[in-house]
Amino acid sequence: MVTIVHLITGLETGGAERMLSRLVACTDRDRFRSLVVSITDAGNMAPAVDRAGIELISLGIRRGVPDPRGLFRLGRILREVRPDILQTWLYHADFLGLVVKQLGYIPHLIWNVRCSDMSLASVSVVGGGLRRLLSWCSAIPDAVIVNSRAGRLFHERIGYSPRRWEHVPNGFDTDELRPNFGARRLIRAELGIDDETIVIGLPARYHPMKDHSTFLEAAATLAERRPEVCFALLGAGIEPSNRPLAKAIAWRGMSDHIRLLGERSDVAEVYAALDIATLSSACGEGFPNVLGEAMACGLPCVATDIGDASELLGRTGIVVPPRDPRALAAAWLALIEIGAEGRRSLGSKARDRIVRDYGLGVAVARYEALYDDIAAQSVASREGWASPAALPQSEHRSAVSGR
């Protein structure tokens, strides 16, 4: 059995965290043992990991506060578990993985890169310095996983040169994520929206890379043409108590058109209440998880041309340039004008695309194949070098002399 420890910065509700929780839930328990370690706290994804029957340990490091005690805790865990592979998720976890690898706590290390062009979103000196350090050390891990082709290209541009790239797009549980007409009625009743109203949804946490400013400007532009349209925003920080967001909405006169839903655990049900899903990100996206989720729920999507959004949508949605509110509003209007039947047809094709090409089983199988391959290399190395005396005499001399 191959033991894998997954180290992640924190278990919030981002795309990396959701993919990790799906992966550990579906990995073959007869072949792989999984343990999840969160650098910060258990977070909102802890219940999903717990339901999967996977052990979760938190190092308890406060965000933004360097704490060497966390490294000692991680070292103690690794000594006790003795994993075959440490797989790290996101930059801070990659750095800690690098340290424990160099200290000899683990035989194999895999990094998991989840973003693309972060030049606009990651402006801190510390963040930029960390990326540079990781790029210099990128040949140390056994492999670097990317969930998008755009992510690989970006990291190659900033100096990553790993021994092995592995492209594994996100996978989606299409039994959980599916059209749900009963949920549509319930969620719309909760939000005070009738069944005939067109609802456009933006599932995105409040962060500059998500570019809520462009979204709101596009929403105001569309509302001038179609005042009956409603917008639903959900994600971390998307609440009426968010004063900058509330002020931006009020300034555009959009308070009656927008619902702020905050973070939701019933994301699939909320998707069911939408007619169109959208992503207005200006940068940073690798493989946009929310687009795949919405497509699996049978929604047509409009997205900015960031990361692998265009490859994911194919011909089932519309891609527009980033930071272009007029283009975003025009794409929404195009989907409104094809009518309910046209949107259902596109949404059905979108779901078929996810089921065929991006099902959860496909992604899990790729991860498992990578784990098997790296673990087999370790076995081969032990068998090949454990007993030099067993080699033919000439080979033994070459091995020890370097000739």
C-alpha cells in the first residue's frame, strides 16, 4: 500500500481544497492510504474530508505569521506516518514540502500548482519572493502537477524547470453536480425571485483577481437594456456587511438587482437556481473550478479568457476578453436572447462535455497512476542499489568509480 500525505495551506472553499477533498474521498483505499494536513486550521472543507473517512491534522499556524513550531509538528507527523509520497497543494505548502524533503523526512515530493498568471493578483514582496525561490528549486520534487496548460506555461516563464510535469485537470462528481429543478424552485423562493426572472450568477470569493468591479459595471450595462434581470453573487466575503462591495453596488444603482449570498455549502442547489453562470476574473485562474461545476449542473457559461477557461467551455459557452465590461454584458445578452430552450440546449451540451472529459474518475485515475509510478521508482531504486556485490564485477566497478 502506498501512503500519501497531502499538505495544503488551509481547507477553505477554493478550487484546490474542493479537488483535494474529492480526490481523497475517491482514491482506492485498497491501494492508497491518505492523510490530509492543513498548515493553518481545519477550515470549511473539514466536514467533507471527515465524511470521506480520511484523517485530518491541523498544524495550527496563523496565516501570515511564520511559526517554526509548525515545521516541527509537520516533521513529527511525517516521522510517525512515514509516507511514501508527500503531495503539497499551493505555494506555501510547496515551500514546507521542500524543507522537509531536504531534511530527509520524506522519500518523494510532488508539488501541485493550481494557478496561472498571478502578476496582478500577487503583489506582495513576500509572495513574489516565494515564487522565485520555488522556481529555483523546482527540480527537487519528483513531479509538478498542473491542473491547466496555462498554469504550466506561466510557471515555465517564471523559471520552473521540474524533472517532470504532470497535467491533471480538475474532475467533477457529476452525480452530485447535476440539474435539479426542485432545488431551483426552493432557492428562488428563498431569494424572492420568481421562476421567469433571468438570474446570472457569479460564484467567486471577494478578491481583486475575481474583478468584481468589471462584473458590476457589466451588470449595470445589461440592466439598462434588460431591467428585469437579477444577479446572484456567492463566495467568501460576498455579504452585505462587505462595505466596499455594498458601496460599489449602491453607487451603480444596482441594489435591487443583486443578491449577496455569501459562502454556501449548498453550491449545487444554488447553481440550479441560475440561468447563466459567469466568471469575470482578470488574472490568476488556472482551471476554473466553478465553471466546471456550473457546466455539470447544466448551465451555459460566460467567462473571461483567463487560464484554461476557453478550453474547458469549448463550444458550450462564450469567452470574452478580461476587464471588458461591455463584452461581458453583450455575451450575457446573447444568451438571454436565445431563450430558455436555447440555454437548456447549451447547458445540456456543457454537462455532456464535463461527464465525458472531466469526470472525477478520470482525474482520480491520473493521480493514482502518478502515485504508482513514483512509488515503483522507489522500489526499483532499492532493489537496484541495495546490494552492490550482486552486480557483475565490471558493473560494480563502474558504479563505484563513476566510469
